[in-house]
Amino acid sequence: MSIQTSSIIAGTMNWGVWGKSFNQAEIQQLIATCLEEKICSFDHADIYGGYTTEADFGKAWAAMNVDRESVQFITKCGIKYVCDKKEYGIKHYDYSKKYIISNVEDSLKNLKTEYIDVLLLHRPSPLMQTEVIADAITELKISGKIVHFGLSNFTPAQTDLIRKFTAVTYNQIQFSATHLQPMVNGELDYMQLHGIKPMAWNPLGSIYKEEVPQTIRLKELLKKLTLKYNLPEDILLLAWILKHPAQIKPVVGTTSVERIKTLQKLENFELDLEDWFAIWTESIGTKIP
């Protein structure tokens, strides 16, 4: 079985109690709006909402009449998160075979599905044993419980450790106009070289979260670009990511139906070359290297 995720991925982290605490009807409305706008990939993690958001999504999904093969479910595992539902002493990572498999089985139950399209290891652990991880992934693939396997927040060297024993198809990384490191430190080059598909979490970066010289410069530029293109700032920031040849898939975490609808403006739109470099220039605050 092969999959093709949508060019924009819907991030669900803020749909539950970590964000808007949407009820079943509201989650169904978000899912339906995403599908109407050709966003058919949904990003989860077992820990979202303190281990509750997957199940909230799954209940809403199960009540909808949507072909399962028309959507893709992405989820992550490996973090043991301290919350009311878990009695862990501290936050830590667990990549034992037993834990990976049990996490996937929990996600299948929560999401009301027979398979996960993409399973990601949430963050690298210094104690991970790559042979053990590969054994778990192989068993999950053979059983049909997962289709593809990938990583989240892994460096090229850490990815090579995993690739020594099992194929890696995706890596979900932090990338935006205010977080450029993967573009200049070789991470995106590495993924292109090895056929690993990047996803970008927090694709709008810190533009609307911080008032610092970097974001002030970018906002001034974006004011001009919104007039030039007659498009919202967030669309321009996403278009900046989509222009990169690594074919990065932004994970957009909006909880607004109206903002989801505006994402269709990205279709058949591409930033001019100089404007793309202008955003990079204003981000670093000097001429590009």
C-alpha cells in the first residue's frame, strides 16, 4: 500500500484540550472543511491533549461517512508525558519494542482505524536501540498496522542510525521563515539526497508570537507583499515553504474553519524568486551568504 499526503497537513494538536476543546460536532466540521479544501492528511501524536485528542478525533471521524482510503492518518509515539492519565515520574522517552507496538495499538483504537498511514518517532532518545526499533517497525508493517515509518525532530546523523536497519520515509521538523536552520545546516539537503519527505511543524514560526527584530523586519516586508499579491500574510509564509525543492509539507495547526478555507489560495500560487529571497534576507537581517 502506498500513500500520497496532501500538500498541506492538518495539525490536530490544538483541536482538543490543549487548545479549543472542540466537541464532536465541531471536530466533524473541521474534518469536513479540510476535506472540502483538499486537505486529506491529519497529524496526531499519542500525547496530544494528555492522551485524549486522538480519541476525540476518532469518535468524530467514526460518525462520518468518509472513505478511509481517501485520508491519511499520521501519528507519533515515544514520549512518556506526565499528565493525569499517566503516572510517570518525569517526562521521558521509551523506544522499546513493546512500547512502540502498544502505542500503535492504542492509536488504532483511539482513531477508530485499522491502520496508521505514517508512524513517526516523536523525538530522538540517546538510549534508543535502532535494531529494536527496526524490529518493532517490521512487525507493525507485516501486520498491516502501519504503512509508512518516519521520524520527527531527528538530525541526519540520528536518521542514519535508524536507516541502518529500516527505511525512513518522512521526517517532521521545525521549519519556517523564522526557523531557517534546516535549510542552511544540511538537513533538507540530506532529506532530498535520501528520498525522505519533510513535514514542517510550526510553519508560521514566531511571526505572531514574538516582537523581536527578526519578526518586526518580516512583518514590514509582509505588509508590502500582501498588497502586491492581494493575499494574507500566512498564505505568503506557507508559500515560502512550499517553494523549496524538498517538497516540504507544512503541518498547519489552525482551529479556524475560515482560515482552513483560505488555504485554497495556495493552489497554483508561487512566490516570485526575488520575494522568496527577500523573506530569507529579512529573516537573517543581512544580505544572504
